[in-house]
Amino acid sequence: MLAVSPALYRENFVCRAIDPVTHGSQTKLSMPSIEAIVFDLDGTCLSTEQLIVDVARRVLQRKGSSLTKEALEQSIGKPPLDAWQSTIDALGLEASAEDLYAESEAELTEHWHDASYMPGALRLIHHLRGQTASLKIGLATSTPRAVLAKKIQNKPLLQRVFQAVVCGDDDDIRGRGKPHPACFLKVCSLLSVEPSRTLVFEDAPSGLVAALEAGCHCVYVPSIANDSAEEALSEAMRQRVTRIPTLLAFDPVAFGLEAFRDTVEGTIPFVEHPESVIRIRGTVVKGFGRGSSELGIPTANVDTMAVARVLPGATTGIFYGWASLPGKYPGTVYATALSIGWNPFFKSGDDDVGKTCEPWLLHDFGGEDFYGAEIAVLVLGFIRPESGEFSSLEALVDRIKEDGEVTKRVLAGEAMMAFREDEFLRGR
Ligand code: ADP
Ligand code: RBF
Ligand code: MG
């Protein structure tokens, strides 16, 4: 890995470092050195989406209804009232969005502490606080202070890592929520840094605008997949945005910060923070029928609901781990390289093509298929973001085969081998 001292980046820096995980896609040609990092909370540090869905299920159950895939797809990512209206419409319910929202809020209050970290958030925050050069870290959230306390009550890192915290109900912020820049201006002032030397992490369009209006740079990790938030920005503002599909793809070197030191074979193993391991259990479903025929690489597509349960909707990437087919081949564990995302290479402008989760089991099943079988995938690391930038189908196939080789090498490590014994792979 590249180790670059921030001292090299004093005033204006030129950075051409190629990071093996991000492939240098975040190279910034010119910007002032970064002295502070400011995080948004919901959807950026914490994955609150799944929690909200679970509570929505219970609210609906009490109304004698239940959440369907269609209703979920139409409501996810929307502001709460809009989301409830979409759910009501999709299910044909006799209820008001205001009432269901109030009911869900009352229950969510008791469950905020169940929210898990967004993929890569725990690792990134640990890394930033461990920088040798002093780097300030702040939080600017729309969450009221009392709710923040609940959300981080079992997250000791989030309780102590921020040197300044600005909340949505602070006296000078109330009524001036994002996209108003007040919260970012306030946190910069509390940290005594210039906004131009502050890097904000945001997942929402309103937060992106607020950060830019304040004069900060923004790493935009959208919670709503395939959104077009940048289109509403001026050309000058767009210069200060770096879009990435997941925090796992963030390259600190591109911002003059120290490189991560935890990569193995250019990948990010999750084993250092065991709570980052992703456990997907679902059913093998039919895909586009492209894997074996067009690519010569069969992939056992997992049903989308199973993936939505454990991974934020907009998170994508190429990962590795162990997989099993507990009902069919109990006791056998397979190495797998998997792609989670929209297969941009094939998309060719078709927005209806949905997100897929496709484990390629690195084993020859002799032409057999196992549609309908239960599949368990223990995701242990991140290889790279998915890409649509391949010059040909052969180039994509070569890259996928390389992903498979990397997977085999990394999984041979002791800590990775130990996960073969994980209970999760044995079935329900
Ligand atoms: P689809 O688009 O329907 O997923 P694929 O050609 O990608 O079509 O895969 C078809 C099926 O092949 C998988 O769902 C699975 O049942 C089977 N299969 C056979 N060998 C493998 C393997 N090594 N890895 C993943 N799936 C495999
Ligand atoms: N599709 C892409 O469009 N871009 C990718 O970067 C990409 N990487 C993949 C990596 C692995 C390990 C696997 C198994 C698949 C990948 N695919 C990618 C998905 C591929 O498009 C998909 O399996 C086929 O479309 C068959 O459904
Ligand atoms: Mg497939």
C-alpha cells in the first residue's frame, strides 16, 4: 500500500496516487489541505434504513396488513411522510400517513440503538482518529440532541470521537436545517477550521447542498441509489463533490490523508471489525440468464429481499467470502466472489434493471443448477467498486476472473479460514 505523509500536501497538492481498492478514481488535482472531517449521522455513519423497515412491518401488522416487496420498493429512501403515503397507496390501506408516521416514530425511539454502522464507517472513523497529523472530527446531524443520545448509546466510538457536535434542534440551527448551510458553518466554527479545509461526508442531497453552500468539500455517498443530486449544482460546486458508492471505496490519499493500513492483496478484509461481516441468507433465484451463457461465469443470484435485510439499499461493490447451500450440500463451504449492484456494464441506459446480488461459487458443479435452494453467504471483505468502464465483455470477464483469484488468495489466510466454521453457514 501507498503510505503518503500529509506533510507532502501542505498548501495545494497534486495527487496522482493509484489506490488498488479505488483505482485512483478520486484523484483531486488541486485543493487546500484537509484539517477537519465532518460526518452526517443517518445513512452516512449509521444504517437506520433497515431499522425503519422493521418498525414499519410491525406498525402494518397491527393494522392487519403486511409490508410487500412492491410497497417497500416504492417507499424506501423517501422522506418518512412520503414513504408512508407510498406504502398506504401500494397496500390500498385506509389510513393517514400522519398517523402511521406518528406510530412508527413512537416505536423507533425505543430502537435507534439497534442501528448498525454503514459499511466501512467504523473502519473509516477508526482510521481518521488514528492519523499521525492532527485532524479534527465533527458531527453535523439533523437529529435532535436527545435522539442522538439514543442512536449512539451503544456506540462508544461515536460517543467520544467527535470534537464538536451540532444537532438539528440546537438554538441557532432550528428552522435552518439542511439544505441550509448553518449546521456545517457552526461545526467548522466550533472546530476552528475554514470550511474550505473541511471534508464533509454526506448521503442525502439536502446535506450535500448544505455542505457545499457552507464552502466545504463533500464526499457524497448517496443513500438513494442512482440519484442525480449533482445535476442541480452549479459547475463550480460540482468541483467540490466526490461521489463514491460506499465508504469502502473512499481513498484518503486523494485528500492528502494517510492511506489505510489494513488492506490485504489490495482488498479490505472485514475481520478486524467483526461487526462489519455481512451475513446474507436467501434463496437462489433466476437472473438475466447471462452469467453462464455470455460470460462463462455462473452466478447464483440471491433474492433481493434477503439482501435488503442486511445491506443498505444503495451499497454496491465486489466482495468475497464463504458460501454454503445448507439444504443441498450440508457441511460443504465454498469460496465465493460476489457482485452486489446494478451491473453497469450491461445496463445500457435501462433504469428498470434492478440491483442483484450474485455469488460466483469458486467450484465446478458440473453444469448442475440449484435454483430455489437456500444459500448462505458470509461476506468477509471488499475487493473494489463495481464498474461499467470495461472496453469489452472479455475485459469484464478477465476482471471477474482476477476477482476470483484474489478471493482464493485472501481466503487462504488464517483469520479467513476460521470463518468456514461459522454457525451461519450451517443453515437455519
Ligand atoms: P442466472 O442469470 O439465472 O443467475 P447464471 O448463468 O448466472 O444465470 O447462473 C445459473 C445458475 O447456475 C445459478 O443460479 C446456479 O443455480 C447454477 N450454478 C452452477 N454452478 C455455479 C457456480 N459455480 N456458482 C454459482 N452458480 C452456479
Ligand atoms: N458487472 C458489472 O457491470 N461490473 C462489474 O464490475 C462486475 N463485477 C463482477 C465481479 C464478480 C466477482 C462477479 C461474479 C460479477 C461481476 N459483474 C459485474 C456482474 C456481472 O455483470 C453479472 O454476473 C452478469 O451480468 C450475469 O448476471
Ligand atoms: Mg446469475
